[in-house]
Amino acid sequence: MTDASIHDRQPARTDAAQDEAIGLIDVFTALAARWRLLVATPVVVGALALGVTTPALIPPTFTARTTFLPPQQTQSAAGSAMASLGALAGLMGGGVKTTSDQYVGLMQSVTMEDRIVDRFDLMKVYNAKYRVDARRSLESKVRITIGKKDGLISVEADSDSPTLAADMANQYVVELRRMTSELALTEAQQRRVFFETELKKTRVKLAEAQQALQGGGFNPGALKTEPQSAAETYARVKAETTSAEVALQAMRSSLADTAPEVQRQVALLGALRAQLEQLERDTPTTGNADYVSRYREFKYQEKLVELFSQQYEMARLDESRDGAVVQVVDPATPPEKKSGPKRLSTAIAAAVFSGVLLVLWILVRYFWQRARANPQMAGKLQHLHEAWRR
């Protein structure tokens, strides 16, 4: 490359640098020409924002917070024993990631929100015409979070009244305790509800069997034909058969028929049924057969009541030890300081935002005027205007 060509390119680069420098100088000149406006506008806007956020115009917001330890589900001592009566643990489902997520979902439910709305008459507080509007306002003022490190659940409530904010946060804990006592959430609670229901039904059947037995009259000859020990054996085997059927039905709801647990339960049920059929064949078909059948039914229901009563008490004991107790770590108290609006931060943000907008407006207006002053750019702008109008 010759020296002449190098000297020819240097002026071109110098001209481009000069044009860029001139453009920056023009921009700073345009901004400097309006420095009073650039200074005064943010100051005025910030002052207005500071004045608008006064307590007289915007009521202060107070935030109260309560923190509690969610109920912990532990493996119950009777959990393995329940396998002989039904795999109830499968009823829990796998949709919820953790226990804390489950309890947060309960506190965010419509039932919980409606109770809070009714407790504090929030439809009147929020000037809501419909209940759904009150729930939405409540959701915007209450935040329920789970600590990533400690796993504690926190409830933060906002209100213009410090007392109301604290009461709302604490009420969530009260309503959670109430809801957990009404719902069967843990494995022990599910077993307790299951056996409570079965126990009630079996007691009704026991009363009916007792009335039927008394209606047939006491027959000493029947007792000789069907000794009490034989009747109790029959009742025990039949009760065990019923328990095995319940367990098999529960297993099949969560396991395949080829599973080893299901196969063992089928074999056990088959053996119990064979033994029960043998005992039924030994029942006399003449004489006091009707009385014997009534006596057997009575003893069978009596055994079931005894069995379900034992399992019900075990489930209640496990439920009491299952940790299903909401333990409050930090109860909410009326806050002493407001949490919002933050007047100084709002004023500074408004001043900065208005200053940025003003700078953009000045630069756009400056370049627009320069473009109109350039004949070539003016023609392009004219074409753009005509295309826009079309």
C-alpha cells in the first residue's frame, strides 16, 4: 500500500470522528440550553409526590407479621399395623410437594378467606359490593410465604390500622387450627375418620343383631347345639375375613394385582374364607338353626365393634402424637411504624422518572427539528407523513 492511499484514508476517519464529536456536542448543547427546566421539573415533581403521599391524603399502611411452625407429619407406630386393615396412606395423594405447601394452600383457600372476610367485616372495610371483590382485596393485602432455610410459614397483613393488621395475621393461625381439626390431613387423621365411620355403622348393626336375638327368645337347647366358644370362633373368623376384604380392596386401589402384597392378601383372604365356609357347614340346619344364626351374627358384630374400637383408639393416639399442632413462633403485634407509603423513596423515584422523561423529550424534539431542517430528511419525513395518512 502506498503512502498516498494511507494519507487519503486518514482524512476520512478524521471527518467521521469530528462528525461524532459534533453530534455529542449538539446533544449536550440542547440539554444545556434547557438546564433550568431539567433542574426545576424533577424538583417540582418530587415535591408534589412528597406532598401527595402525606397521611392527610394517603393513609399510612401498617404491616403485621406472624410466624409459625407448620404441623409435622410423623410416621405413626400403628402405620404398619394398618396394612392388615387397608392401605389408607394411599389416600393422601401426591399433588402437594411438602406439608408446608399444603397448609399454605389451606390458608389461601376460598373457605379460609371467607372466614377472614366475615370475621372482620372486610366487605365494609374495603367498600366491596361483592364477596369476590373483598377476597381480591384481601389477597392483595396478605402475603403467605415459606422460609427457604427454616421452613417456617409467615403471614403478613397490611392495613391502615395497626390493630387490624395484627388481628388479621393472627386470625389466619386461628382459622388454620380450626380447619386442620375439621379435615383429615394426616395419615393418622384419615385412619381415625375411617374407623370412626366404621365403628358407628357397626354399632348400629350390633344393636339390630341384639334386638333380633332377643326377639327369638333365649333357648338353652340352642346353646348346647352351638356352644359359646364355637360361636365366638365363628365371629372371630368372620371379622378377620371382613378385615382382610377391606385391606385387599384398599390395596388394589393403589397396587397392581401382581404385587406381592396383594398376592399375600389374596392368599390370606382365601384361607379365611375356606375356614369360614367350614364353620358355616357345621351349623345345624334344623331345630334351632335360626336362633344359632342370630347368635352368630350378634357375636360377629360384637367382635367387629371391639376390633374397630381398638383401631379407632390407636388412630386417636397416633393423631395426638402426629404433630398436627400449629406452633406459633412470633405472634403478630400491632406495628409501631408504618410500612408505607415511603414518602422519600417515592419522591426521589418520581423526580428521577420525570427527569429521564424530560431528557428524552428534549432529545427527540432536538433531532426532529434537525431532521426537518435537512432537505433530504425533510423529504423522507414528508413521505412518512403521507404514508401514515393513507
